[in-house]
Amino acid sequence: MIIEKIIGNVKQLEKTPAHIERVYLRSDDLVKKIQRVKTDHGKELGIRLTANKDLKDGDILFQDEKNSIVISVIEDDVIVIQPTSLLQMGEIAHQLGNRHLPAQFENNEMIVQYDYLVEKLLHELAVPFTREKRIMNEAFKHIGHSHD
């Protein structure tokens, strides 16, 4: 079976489908437009998205009267940074930007993929943070550029 579009997302449904097969993806696989995957029931699928839209946790790939196939994102090992001031946020954002490390923001938190050097830097700068396993709603995206 080839999946070319997302039907919807289970988080927007009023009623959860009766039987759900899951396709478990890492967050960095959410940006891939073409990939071969397998459900937790062993069914192989090809994903070839025609729309320029990234996959998200809960996206419905297939649905009929009895079954649904849904994307489930595997937890990422992340550092959740909670700066105590705008100055501290600016300093850490500058440091992480120099390392070209992609970040996501939720509420008052800056979230980056775990890296022991970032953990060391945060300790040195006395920036509050926690290391967590968290399901990310989108992939960490690297923005390409050069220093020409």
C-alpha cells in the first residue's frame, strides 16, 4: 500500500477509531516525504507524500470502517532549557546558534536534542535545565547556510 496524503489527525477526532495500527517513527523521520515503514502489526507501507507537509504525531495514514493506521512518534532524548531571564535566554540562544543546533520552543522552554557538550555548557552558565524523554510534535530541522 502506498500512502500519498494524510487523512487527518486522531487528536482532532471527536471519537477515537476502534482499531489502531501504529507506525512508530523517530522525530527526524517526520520530514521525509518518501519512506518505507512497517506497522506494529507487520504491515508494510510506502509513504510518498504529495503535499509539502511534514508528518506529525497522530496523523492518520489509512482508515476504513474497521481499521486505522496512525503515526506515533518515538520519544526523543532532549534537554529542556528554562532560562530565568531574557538575558540568559539570549546568551544560551547565541551559544547554541553558533553550534548550529536546532531548537524548538514550547511555552517558556527551549528544547534541543540531547548533547553532552550542551549539558556541560548549561552547567557552566548556570542555566536551569532538565534532561527528558519527550515526544516532539515536529522534527528538529537544521537550517542550511554557509560562512562564505
